[in-house]
Amino acid sequence: MKNLFILKNVLIGIGLIVFDLFVYIFLGLMLMGYDDFYEESKGEYWSLESMTFSQKVNYVSLHLWYLINIIFIVFLIYRVVIGVKKKQSC
């Protein structure tokens, strides 16, 4: 029964990692259009003024996704530290 629980958690973890990579790939591919069609006359490279609305949405979404991933990693580290402390006190 415990092995089934561990297998389930491992599969969920792998699924989350695959989903995370899919989102990164999708947002990265969407921003490739900016590189392909950048014009110096519109503004400085990677500035928001040189981007179209959809490119701005993709750019902001990618940075929000970075933030979500950082928060999730900090949460996982916190859970591991709490788990280790709990095992040491028993």
C-alpha cells in the first residue's frame, strides 16, 4: 500500500515537471516572434515599448511563471526542512 502511495506521488511529480517544461517551451516559442520581427525604430531591444500587445502578455507571463516556480521551489525546500526536523526529533 505504501509503495502505491510513493508511486502515485512520483508520477504526480513527473507530471508537474512535464507541465512546467511545456509552459516554458510554449512561452519561449511565443516570444520567438519578437526576435524575428524586432525593429530598432520601435525602441530598445526587449523594452516593452518595442513589443506588440501579445508580445507584452507573453513577456509578462513568462516572468510570472518564473515567480511561480521560485515560490514553489521555496515551498518544497521548506517542506523538506520541516520533514527532516520532524524525523530528527522522533
